[in-house]
Amino acid sequence: MIFEQIAAGGCQSYLLGCGETCAAAVIDPEISQIDRYLALAARDGLRIHYLIDTHTHADHFSASRQLARQLGAPVVMHRASPAPFVDMRLGDGEMLVVGRLRLRALHTPGHTCDSMCLIAEDRLFSGDTLLIGGTGRTDLPSGDAEALYDSLFLRLLRLDPALKVFPAHDYKGNGSSSIAKELATNPRLQKRDRAAFVEMMRTLDLTMPTHVTEALRTNMSGGKTVAQMLAEAAARVPFMSLAELKLRLEDREKDLIVLDMRERDAYETGHIPGARLLPRGQLELRADQELPDPTRRVLAYCEFGRISTLAAATLHEMGFQRAVALDGGMKAWREAGYPVKAGQDP
Ligand SMILES: [Fe+2]
């Protein structure tokens, strides 16, 4: 088996390949690592046939859908997954054939109702059901401490003790463990009485993961993250640096129109001298009125440089081919000590 473990923050994902046939699968791909999976697969001479999510992630952004589209390969999840874009839904005990490799799915609800683990040769990909020195939490949507007890004590921990364990999260850089090691040392597995385990899980009082609603929104619907929308917009537009803009304003460049995309009160408190006010929310409806010549160079800025990136991409879409975004925003402009004008007029 060709095997790559990819860590992004605490998120662990895995590229598994069959050396004989060059077929491969990715388990729990994460959105910031898309280029890495493709590069590793290319380096190892593999073609990715399946994108597998072990469960609906609340704490990382899945890349399954995007990679699946790019590669023409199916998204695979357990059949309890609520995501409408899943192409192949596995039931307990079913297998994926990846060349000569066999990936067997075990339904292990508890962390979420759609959690599954996968066994390939001597390895258990345990998702967020069994972690190294921990277990998945059960207080997020569809979590169930009783179900987790059954999944752990009646299923996973009865597997071959020699199985290596590769979880979906590991924040301590352990890499991997084994069933035997977790049985012996994992503090959460020492309460082997059902009621005591359930009580422990219910009183953990963990902080919510960051971006939990955004992760659930995108992972359950297949929609885009805000970072993805910004990256896509940024890929379509040129940028101009703060210093370059300052120089051009000092030279009184005739052709340049500077647009402040913030709301009126922010504009009146302080804007770049010469900038016109055109709030982002009014852009599409007022663009023709405000910018009658689509061949002019238009620079969009906002407070932090994010809204202006989206705005510049919208302007491009509308035909303003010379729209650019400021690399930075009004905040950075002020902090650089560049000139600021208050009031209603440019
Ligand atoms: Fe999770």
C-alpha cells in the first residue's frame, strides 16, 4: 500500500494507493490541502478514484466535493450522511475496491450519526470516533454518547489489537497509534462501564470549535466557504499596493477612479482623498450610473481588503476589465500614515 499522511493544523487526512494498479483514495481531504493531494498523487503515480469523508465534519472544511468535481471521482460517505452531493453511500460492512486494496466500512455512530471507520490492511482509519488519547466529542449536532460507547466498546476495541489507528484529528503530533495502545493508555477508554462513560462524555463541557456553523453549512450543502469565495475572486483580479496607489494619487493620474466600497458613515469618517463612495451593497445597481466608461481603470477598496476583492471580481464580471482591488484596506492605509480625508466629498 502506498500511504501518505497529510496534516493541516490538527486535521489528518490520508492518501492510500495501490502500488500495482495505481488506483487511490483520499480519506477526509481538507480544503487548504487540495494542491498537496494532487501533487502527492502525481508524485506517487496514483489516480484518485474516491474522495471519502468519515463523517460530516464540524471542525474542518471538507475538500471532497471540490476534488470530486475536479477529478470526476465520487464523494463517498456513510449512508446516514445528510449531504445531498454524496455520490456513493456506504452501509456497514461494505467495501470500496481501490485496485488491489480493500477499504471496509464500519458504521460507528456517536461523534455524529454518520460516522464510519475504514479498515485497509493493517490500518484503521478511525475518523473522529477514536482519537489518539481521546475520543470524538458527542455534543455537536447528531452526537450521541450512548452510540459512541457501543461503537467503541462493542466494535472498534474488539478489533485486532495490532491494528494501527489513524484518526481524523491529532493535535499533538503523535501520527498514529494502535488499538492495543489506546486500550491501555487512552484516558477516555478507562471508564468501561456504560453509564460512567456516558456521564463522562456529557460533562466534558468542551468549547465549540471555531467556524462550526460555516463548516456544517459548507460540508452539509456542498456550498463554498468564505475563504474559497475570496480566493476565487482574488484569482480573477489584479491588485495594487498601498504605496503604488499613494504615488499615483500624488501624480494625479487622470485615468484612475478610486471607489470606497464601505458604508457612508465609514466614508465620511475618513476616506482616501479623491475616492468616490459606492457601497458594495449598491454596486451592481449603481455601476452604470457611477462608471459610464467601462474602459477606465477602477480601483476598489474597503476597510480590510476582502469586500473590495469581491467587488473588483464583480466589476470584472460586469465588463470593467480594468478593475483592480487594493492590496490591503483603509485600516492598513491609515496605519501607514497615508493621507485621509473626512467629510462627504471626494
Ligand atoms: Fe469531527
